[in-house]
Amino acid sequence: MKDFNYYAPTRVVFGKSSEDQLPQLIRQYGGKKVLVHYGGGSARRSGLLDKVETMLNDANIAFVELGGVVPNPLLSKVREGIELCREENVDFILAVGGGSVIDSSKAIGYGVGYDGDVWDFWDGKGIPQTCLPIGVMLTIPAAGSEMSSSCVITNDEGMLKRGVNSDLCRCKFAIMNPERTYTLPPYQTAAGATDIMMHTMERFFSKYEDATLTDALSEALLRTVKDAVFEVLKNPEDYRNRAAIMWASSLSHNDLTECGTEKDFASHKLEHELSGLFGVTHGAGLAAIWGSWARYVMARHISRFVQFAVNVMGVANDFSDPRGTAIRGIEATENFFHAIGMPVGIPELIGRKATDDEIRELVRKCSRDGKMKIGAMEVLDAEAMEEIYRMANK
């Protein structure tokens, strides 16, 4: 079991009446002038933005607004937000939405007090030193950004998708009302559940195989989400299972399932380039690439894949054929992805096979022109990345 230092400072306010605590939470964390940051029209159509505005006005908390965040949030919107915050003397950011809005808020928070170009942090030219305090009203359980130290942004120039981790950007509070997820489209619900599961799977598949309690927590989380997503796809207003998914989103990416292990995140790195190049939904891209990554590394980590197959996917353990059990676990995972409407290969993801030039571009970006390797359970160089992309492109 690996030594660890666990830090998860975000206050979680969960439940049907959680939104009512917004003004007092903003005040508790020093907010006097708030940027309300959000995505598209759904935040307005649902009535949530109107409720936020009313609560802030009634509490005499000044605010400005910036909408227009898109999936795979863009650097151009971040720069717009930085300028707005500086002009309006904003001292607190409220993210109303899901992971894209939260990550855009974090990036804005980094940039307001920085003299250079905020992209420096994603380009390896700088390290964040400050961040405006951030609160969240979560509407899309998926990315787990509400409790994570992660922030992923896409640079419009070249569509480079990069991540930065720092405890500075951890949200002060996260308000979670599962009722706000009732209107999510089925595809977004399924993609979100996939992302949640992958955050834990990328930690479960570790070279550290003796974190018994963490394994048990991870396996329970994965089974819970796997079962719950079918229920909410049948009945979108199933509060119990919507709540389970929403809470799992936070637990899966607040490092709890990493205690004593080591995250791999190779599949995430490979997927970032897929969504950067093709503009696909992140969770769907993860489903499309994971099976190929798993088959590439499985032979050298059979016992871990057997444990996953048996304890998470419910595959019968054939003790005479561990490799067969491991393979059946991968196949069961892909069958699950298909059952909830997710793709299990690049052709399903983008509607065609990627060209050779596109594969090479994916590898070039993921490997930073061959200068960077990814993964921890198994470290992958550019050649390995290309092989996995090509396996997923069949």
C-alpha cells in the first residue's frame, strides 16, 4: 500500500433544499462581488439561474454573469472571464453547471491575479500561485471537478486539451441537488456515468495491489453507478439513484479512491486528444478508448483485471484460466458501455475510422511530439499510444 496524503477540503451541501444555503455560503467564504459563470440556455430554461439571481439580489450580494461555456471548455472564454473579473473587481466565482463550467471557473480564478497569459499554466511555463475562491451549484454529475484539484482546458489555437492540478483551485463549497439532474438527456447521463466510473477505474488499475479497503470502496462505487445508471435511464426522476450518481461523481474524483494506490490516467490522456481533435463528449471518448488500453496492458497485470472482472463486472472466476477471466471482464465492461448507449471504438465515436494522419496527430499531441510518456500502472511511450489508438480504430 502506497503512502498517501489525503486532502479534500470542499464543503458539500447535498439534498433537495441545498440551494437555499447559497447566500450564506458565499458570505462565509468572503464573497462580495460574484461572477456567476454558466454554460448554455439550459441553466436559464430550468429556472436555476433565475433562482440564483433572486437569492443574490435578496441577500444584497453584487454579481455579474458570463455564460457560453461549451463542453471541453475553451481558453478564449477563460480569457474573457479573466478580463471581466478584473474590470468588475470580482472576488468570488460561482460555477452553475457541470465539469466544463467548473473547470472554466477554475482557470479564470487562476488567471485573475496572474500577470502573464493564463495558458502558461497548461503549457508548462508557469505554476499557479493564487486562485479566486470558487463555489459550485452542480447540475451535471460526471467530471467530479467540484471536489477535485484538476482543471482541464482546451486551447482554441490548435485544439490542445491540457490539464493542470493544484489544491489552490479546490472549490470552497459544492451545492448538490439531485433534482437538478432530472432533465439531463439520456446520452449525457450515460456519458457522465462513464466518466465517473473511469475516474475510479483509472485509480483501481494500479501497480499497488494491497490497498484492500480502498479497493473495496472503489468496487462498491463502480457497482453502484453501474446499477444506478440503468435505473435513471428508465426513470429520469428516480431521486435515489440520481443522488447515488451525483455523490459518486464527487467521491470518484476527490482522491478517496486513490488512497494507497496510484492513478494511471493513461486513458484520460488518450481521450483528451480525441475530444480535442474531434469535439466528442469526454465520457463517450473514454468508453471508446478504454477497452483497447485494457487489452494492451492486461497481459502484464492479469490479477488486477481478474479482480475487476469478478468484483465489479460479476464475471465468474475461472481459476484455471485467469487470462480468460480477465478478457471476459473487459468484454463485460464494453457490453455495459454499449447497453447504456456508449461507443467502444473510434469508428463508433466519430462515425468513421480515423485517418492515418489523424492517428499520427493524436499521438503527436498526446506525447508532446514524443517528449512525454503517460500512465503509471504501465508507462506508455508514443509507440504504445499509437498502437492503442490503432486498436481502437478497427
